[in-house]
Amino acid sequence: MLGGDMSNAFSDRSGPRQGGAGRAVLWVAILLSVALLSLVVAVAVRTNPLASDSTTNGISKYKFLEECKEQLEEADSLNVSLQGQNVPLKTLIEQSSPLAAGEELHVEVASESREWVAAAQTNPEGGWLAASPVLISIHGKNASVRPVGSAGLQCLYSKKDKKTTAQIVPPSQ
């Protein structure tokens, strides 16, 4: 059915090569794409809110914020600063409402991630400082949650001591 002329129509490469202009346009498009991608990466790195100088502050901003959150997960060991004294949070809560068997104290940051990151500031004495509102609740059996209230959180990383400490402060302080 197909003649010899038709089968060779697509495989004949003996003629003059064409498409040099198309290839140049393709290379220009590739180079412009790489340049644009480099610009986007440079801008993103420069405006990263978690970018920090860990040698100046002892640890990175990200690590500092994660250490603060880890301390909140251990709510039973958190202290509340009351008139210059540190009182265990669990003791204060149990004065008004003792924890039943199977109930746990929970403290979580109430601010949004962007606000939490912006709250971390360099400590002039070396390290990091952050303050944020927190929500305090009691989690019980069967996923029940009993809100206790809100308070403030003060978190500090001391470069000298190489330690992060978190404490709860009453809303009025």
C-alpha cells in the first residue's frame, strides 16, 4: 500500500537543517527561567522570618521556639510568676479544681504561627526572648476538654547558661 516514497518521507534527513532559530529561543527561555528562579530563591531566603544568627544568639530562632513549645507540653512542671515568686501551675490549678484521675493539664500558645515567630526577639544579654498569650485547659478521659483560662507566656533562652526557660504570667502582669 505504501510506496517507497512515502515511507522515506519522514526519515529523510539529507536536506538542509532547519530550526536553529527555534533552538536559540529555547535556550533564551531556559536562561530566563533559571534567572527568575534564582531571584525568587534569593528573595525568599532574605525574607525568611525564621532566619537568624545562631552564633550571636546561641541557638537558632526556630530551635528556640521549638524548645519553648516543648516546655509547654510538660505543663505539670511549668511555674507561674506571682509577685516575684514562682509557684507551680499545677498547684494553682488544683487549689480551685483538683485534677481527677486521668486528667492532664495542657498549655498551648494562643497566637498564630506568624505572630509566635515575630514574638521571638534577640535578648540584649545574649539569647532569645518571646512572649505570647497561652490557653490553659484540662484534658480528661474520652477526649473531654475543660478550659481553665488564658495567661501569658514568657520564654527566655540564656546564651550564657545555654538553657531555655518558660514561665506563665498572669494576664495582669
